[in-house]
Amino acid sequence: MTALPTDQTITDLLTSGLSACGVDTSVLEGSAASASLSARSPITGQNLGTIAADTAQTASDKIAAAQTAFETWRDVPAPVRGQLAQRWGQLLGEHKEDLAKIITVEAGKTPSEAAGEVQEMIDVCEFALGQSRQLWGKTMPSERPGHRLMETWHPLGVVGVISAFNFPVAVYSWNTALALVAGDAVVWKPSENAVLAALGAQSLLARAAAEVGAPENLAPVLIGGRDIGDVMVRDERVALVSATGSVRMGREVGPVVAERFGKILLELGGNNAAIVAPSADIDLALRGVVFAAAGTAGQRCTTLRRLIVHESIADEFVDKVVAAYKTLSIGSPTEDGVLVGPLINSASYDGMQAALKQAEAEGGEVLCGGGRVLADERPDAHYVEPAVVRMPSQTAVVKDETFAPILYVITYSDLDEALKIHNDVPQGLSSAIFTAELAESEKFLSRSDCGIANVNIGTSGAEIGGAFGGEKETGGGRESGSDSWKAYMRPATNTINYSGELPLAQGVEFL
Ligand code: UN1
């Protein structure tokens, strides 16, 4: 464990990142005239400054401006719209480290993980550029002579994005790069815990938009708490709400959007599991498990939370996991070699402690970790040792998603039992099996009820080229790769008659 940085070190890192991304650092001084939000770093717990927030009126005005921008943008040919994604991606490439600095300060990610997040943005921009020439519709044979039947895809209008603190900018970019190429405008309500990273990402997008001649106000940011998110969710001009966060948030947002017949794309909780079979390559499985479970301090939607390990190798494998956990260096992500940074805030720490207590009450044994570290030095920051907890079975606490580094271990005796345990949770985001047996791997892939199912890699760290999302309480949405672009567009079926006659479908006679 190394010493934590001074407030000044964090402020310097932040201001250098902000300035390089084109954000005026006076943004940290708030505005006497408006509502405000305070920014904080989980590394030290220090207040970073005060940021002027939107009111319901200014939020509504921004949505109106985005609607106006959409009216122009929709008529720009899609491959030309692709140039905006391309330029944004280039600027993100040039400012990868700058934006990563802000992410580190605000979300507490290590520089490598913060840079990885920006890389996801660059990747999806490139993907979106290619997609801009592939907004394909099908052509179907018509049942009538001299007719053509086809499908065309059209932009939705204004897309609203709600994002979480843990991937403060990447998840936004998955939505935004595709929505912009689709011809939509995008209004973004970032997490209250990561407003500065949002301003950094948005500043680069605004620069790209100006350079390629895109209309102004195409992608405004709404600053504020839940009340401001609520304004966006309720606004009928927002055709699609794409929301990433807790199941609780999804339960609130979903029905409100559904009531007004808006479209909704939800990416909510995960309670991801890995099955480790007797034939697994143990060293490979170990690395896969430890990164997925303890990386990002357990604060990814895709974090590995349940280890379902075969009873014949359980003791040996779990001992190795515990030994590996003891080597993880915990501390400020600004320090070289640190792999586990802070939890986002005290509520997250309290949630972790409550879950550990419940796990013990349900017969669990904490094999390592769980305790707080560096509290004397920084009482307002919350660092924890990632925990491994052996459970007698999949009890209630294991079925909950606790957004902190707790890995529950459960054993199994045959694959059917493992699959049953695997699927017996309310969430369905990511899953993995470590095995050398083809039949086991195929059976797992066909039975996992998650949106992501992996073989011989962990549950986290998905590439953008695949569709990202999951089933059950995870919400059912799909973002980023594959054909996720369709969520940001609406299909129209077109029938074109060049026959000079008017035959009716189904042979109906009239007039
Ligand atoms: C999230 O935690 O919301 O697959 C997204 C991963 C990352 C994205 C996680 N590419 O772990």
C-alpha cells in the first residue's frame, strides 16, 4: 500500500485533463445564478469544485434545441454523418490520456483501465463510421406483379442517454456514435458522480461537430441529479431513452417511458458467474477470475460476482484465488502498480459491509478481504480489500448485485447442477465457463441465460464489436456492436407499384 496523493496532485491532474480536452476550468467554480452540483474524487474524497446544474426549464430548452438540430441532421446523408463519428474518434485518440486523467480522478480507475475506456470510445466511433454505410434494409419479393416491397430505416429523433459513474463516458459513446450516424440528436444525463468526464467527452464531440459542420446543439449535456434525468425521461420529444444503471433506476424509468409509448433500452444490473470445470487450465482461469472479480474494484456491470467451481478442484483453486488476491496492490490509481482503486463513495462501502455481514449470517466464510484500508490517511475515501467468501449454497445475498468487490464461491458436482445455480439469479448480463471440453463449453453456451456468454475468458472486458447487454433484470437492451444500431432507428415498410394496375393484396376485390 502506498501513500495517497495530496489534494493538489489530484487537482493538477484534473485541470490538466480538462484543459487539454477543451473544458474551461472555471466550470469548477459553479455559478451563483443557478443550481449546482459538487464534484468529488473518490481517490482522496476531496471536493473538486462546484458545477452549475440545469433547472427543469434549461433542461427542457436543451431538449428543444436538440430537436431543432435533429431536423437538419436527419437530412444529412448517413455516410456524411459518419464523418462526425470519425472525427470524434480521432480527437478521442489525440486526447486519450487527457480524458483518461479525468476518468481516473472522478471514477478512481487506474490509468490503464481509464485509457481502456477511452479506447472503447475510439473503437465504437470507428465501428459507427463503417456502420454509416450499412444502415441496411431488406427487399422482399412482392406477391403482386409490378410491385416492389422493401424496408428502409429512419432516425428516431432525440435520443436520451442516462449513464453511470463506473463507465462514465464509454457507455455514452456506444449510444452516441451509433445514434448520431443513425441521424438522431442525443441528449445526455451523465452520472452526478462523473460530470467532469462527461464535459471532457462532450467538449471533444462539440469540437468534432463544429469541424465537420454538424448543426449546433446536436448533443447537449444535462447536468443535475435524478430530477433532471426525470425531466428527460418524461419529455415526449425524447423518442428513445437508453439508460444504464441500477435495477431500481430501470424500474422507475421504464414504466414512465412506456406510458408515453417511448422506446427504451435498459442496461441494468449484472450478477455474473464463471463456472470452473475440472478440465480448466487453472493458471488461465485464475487470471481470468481475478481480473474479472477484483478489477475496477468490482465496479463493472460485468464484474465477476459468483464463482461456481467443481468440488474436485475447489479447495486448490480457491486457495490460489486467495493467494492472488493477497498480491493485489490497493491504493490510489495515480500510483504505479496499483490495481485496485477506491470505491466510489461511502454508500458503496456501507453496501459492501452489509452484504458481507449478511453473507456470514447465511453461513458464508470470508476467506480474505472485506476490510477497509487507508481510512486513517483519508477518512473520506473508501478503499477496501477485495473479498472472497465461500458460501454453503447460493443464498439470498448471492442473488443480489452488490456493486463492490465481493466474490462468492459455490461448489458443484455436475454441469447440470452448475448451470442451474448459474441461471438461478434475477440478473442476466455476463457469464463464463473455463473448460477444455468441447461438449461442456457448447452446453454452457446453449444454456446460459445471459446476453454475454464466454469460454475461457472472464465475464468482463467485452469488445465493442459484439452486442452488449443482458436478459431478465438486466433489462433486455443491446448496445454497441452487431446490429444494435437498429435500436436508434425505426424501420418503415415501403410498397412501390410500377405496374400501372392496382391489384390489392390477398386478392381482395374492391371497386
Ligand atoms: C459497464 O460496466 O457498464 O465489458 C460496462 C466490460 C466493458 C464495459 C462494461 N467493456 O467490462
